[in-house]
Amino acid sequence: MQRTLRKSATDRSIAGVCGGIAEYVNISSLGIRLLFVFLPANFLIYILLANLMKDKPHYL
């Protein structure tokens, strides 16, 4: 089965971007959130990903 990068349906704080990335790479979403806090362009990257990533179906 091919994995695709999608927003998380269950692990969401704002838009599900960090939860989706964490599910894709199979690590804790806390680590991804901390990475976004310390990135210099974190707000811009997060907004772009929130608009570009597809939503995960809620039934999966």
C-alpha cells in the first residue's frame, strides 16, 4: 500500500499538518511540532502545508 502525506484526522491541534507529517514518518507529533516552533520560517511553511495537503478521510 502506498503511503500519502495527508493531514491527520485524529491528531490535530490547528489544521492537522503536524499530525499528518508525524503519521507519515512514523514519529511523535510532539517532535514535529517542536521542529515547527524552532524553524525560522515556521508560520509560512505551516500555512503553505495547511493549504496544500489533502485531508485524510475520517473513515480510515
